[in-house]
Amino acid sequence: MTSSPALQLYPYQRRWVQDEARFKIAMFARQCGKTFTSTLEIALDVVRAEAAGRRSRWVILSRGERQAREAMNEGVKLHLRAMAAGFKEYELPFDTNIKALEVELPGGSRITALPANADTARGFSANVLLDEFAFHKDSRAIWKALFPVISKPGLKLRVISTPNGKGNKFYDLMTGKDDAWSRHTTTIYQAVADGLPRDIEELKRGAGDADLWQQEFELQWLDEASAWLSFELINACEHELAGLSEHYGGGPVYVGVDIGARNDLFVIYVIEQVGDVHWTREIIARKRISFAEQDALLDEVFARYRVLRCCMDQTGMGEKPVEDAKRRHGSSRVEGVLFSAATKLVMATAGKEAFEDRKLRIPAGDNALRADLHKLQKITGPTGAPRFVAESDSAGHADRTWACFMAINAASGVNGPTFAASRPRRSDLRSALSGY
């Protein structure tokens, strides 16, 4: 069995599979095989149950439908085929918007994979794998619904993820002590020491972001105390259909443009208004491109979408690009934003409100965007006035974040976009600053 390529394990993977604790939880560095390894344990369990004349029931709850499909196709089915275990496979409607993927073995053992939410967590009495649990929306609500279901004696619970800040249930479970949980931690360094073929220095250079490297590969819990957007807020607005331009429905579009020519990124952020929700349709990020190329990219966006308002960073080198864009697309559609402490505060506040109210949909699993959104910090100065800072690195200077906020700013106003968010009156600024 172990001679099959699908079942070759490194020591850290064997330790996880062979741990028979009823409740166990693990942090694995990215791309170290956490889902592959966990689905192997599930496949082994159902095959052993079938051989003993018993039935075993497992449910895999993933962060989304794509991840559930990957767990089933690249994990469960791969292992079952390697073990020459016969099975039937189904794709079943769970409710209006959710499909459940299922395999059934001849003796009646079943494995089901589907996206996680409080209702799906409540709907089964079975052994459960929570895959990438730190990234599940409303992880605490899912946990509250799930744990009573698996309280039946003998049912097993497995929880795996990379860290995602401290504001979720995975952090609570992973950092608990003196309880019934068996805990495993495999950093990229441990995985490589156990034989995983990875070039650590190459990966670190390629990551290009200290926070991303520390969280995704070194498994550090990043302090969210000063982050303007917590990972929990970011998670809640992620959607698998966001960021795909082919899903543009022809509705009104608002665009934010952050100008960058040297070290920072040039970013165009496109959102479509669908009802009262703004869907990210496209994010264009380029580094060290000419102003002519920037103009061409913006022209293509205006050609592809029905753009009602475009807000552009006019600060410094942005003066000429904004002037040129107004000439090409009309001053009624293009607005320059002069960045200052006051305008940053107004835009950042509106942006955060969009995340808090779940009025924005952003691409799921876009690590560069997630790191960028979480990078922005609010610092209180000696006078008590807030200012926003973001450490500049090879991934930019929170450029995607400000482009996103400018797109939200472009869409502001009861009857459409207004200038007020970008150029607030002094009375508005005093009101906005009064709470700090």
C-alpha cells in the first residue's frame, strides 16, 4: 500500500495520520499536504470499516465549493483509487446554493464534502474534518452548530488550517491548554527537515511579504491590534465568484486607481454594483510600467465596463495621469483624489464600513490582496488624530487597499457617486475627526 505514489508520506504526515486521538488539530505550512494527509486518514478509516463489516461516515467542511471539490477529487478519490477501493460518486444539491459531493463504498460507508456554514455543520451526525478552518466565514457560529452534533461517543473531529490572525475559533482551539485536544504544528522548516522537497530561500524571496511568510510558512500568529481590517472582516467578504471579469453583469461599475511608477504598484480596482452589494470584477496590478501603459490599461477598463465614476490618486505624480484621463473619458466620470490625513480617514472609514456591513465581495484565496488589506494600520498621533500607514515592501504600499477604497469612494452617495467623500467640506472633516 505504501508503495503507491498517492500514499507516500513524510514523517510529519505519518505522525498526523497515526494519531488516533478523538479530537486533534494541526497547523501546516502552505502546500505541505495538510488536506492530502487528512483525507488519507479518512480514506483509510472507511476502507477499514468496510473490511470489518461496519459503516463509517465522514463529512468534510471546506471554506468554499472549490476547496470542497479539491478535497474530494485530489484527496479522497485519489486515495481510494490507490487502495483499489470501489466506490460510487455523486453530486447532490444540499440546498438552493450549495452542492454536496459524495462517495459511497459498497458496504454503505460514505464521505461527503461541501462548503461550511452553520447550517451544513448542523446537518450531519458524523466524523468531521474542518479544512482550512481559520478561513471559514463565521467560524465561531460554525463551531457552535457543529460541536453538539459530534458529541456522540466515538465520533472523531479533525481541524486543520494555516493561521489567519487571532480573531477566529481556530486560534482559540490551537492555543488552548489542558484539554482533550491533540495538537500538531508543522512549519515549512520542519516539513523540509522531514524530507519535503522545497527551496526555502527561493520561496521566501518569492513571497516578497514578511507578514505573508511569517503567517503562511512560519505559522506565526500576527498581531491584529492595529490592523484596520482584521482577517475576520476580510474572510467574511471573500467569495469564489468575485474577481472574475466574466461574471460582469452589465451593471454600473466604479473604479479606483492607485498611481505608482517606481517601487509601488499601479493598481486598477473594478467593482460592479449588484443591488446594494459591490462585487469585485477585476484587479489589475502592475509594477514599473510606463504612464503610457497605465493609460492603455485604464482605457481598456473603460471599454470593457459601463464605468460611471473613476476615482484616481492625484497626489504627486498623479496630476498628469488624472488630467489625461479626464480629457479621454470626461471630467464627469473621472475624479482626482488628493491624499491627505483627512481624505484617507474618510475613505478608510467608508471602506471598513463596506467590509463590516458585508457590502463588498472580494476574491477568495487571493493571498496578495489579503496581505495588502491587512497591511494597513491606523496609528494615533501625539495630537490624537489618526493616520494610516502601511509598511512598503515588494508587494507595494497597501496599493490594492487604497485602490479598493477609492472604488468604494467612487460609488458613494445616495443617488450615485459624489465628490463629498474625496473632497469633504471642513465641517464634514471636523465631524469625522471628532471621535478621535
